[in-house]
Amino acid sequence: MNTTIKMLSAVLDSTALRQNVLANNIANVNTPNFKRLDVEFKNALNAALQSDQPGALDNFRPTIIKDK
């Protein structure tokens, strides 16, 4: 699979994960002490794309971040 298809697949998977996380945030808006979550993938994706290591894009994983 070429780099473009791998990149598009990673972006779509990350966007779907972010949509699920945001839906969870909305569902818990009235839950006491609930901490909002978000998905960070832009920096990790850029690093994977610029890496010289083979398979860097295959090992790309977005990060779920919890508000403090």
C-alpha cells in the first residue's frame, strides 16, 4: 500500500475516533466531575510522515487526551 493511502486511512481512523470521543463528551456534559477528552493526531501523523523509518505510518496511533 502506498504512503498516500496509508496516510488517508490514518486520518480517517483518527477522525472517526475523535468523533466518538466528542460524542462521549456531549453525552456526559451533565455528569459531575466529568473531564472532557480530545484526540491529538496531527503532530504524531506529521512525525510519522517525516520519519525515515520504514513502517512508521503503520505504527501511527492517535492519542486521547484528558482535560485537567
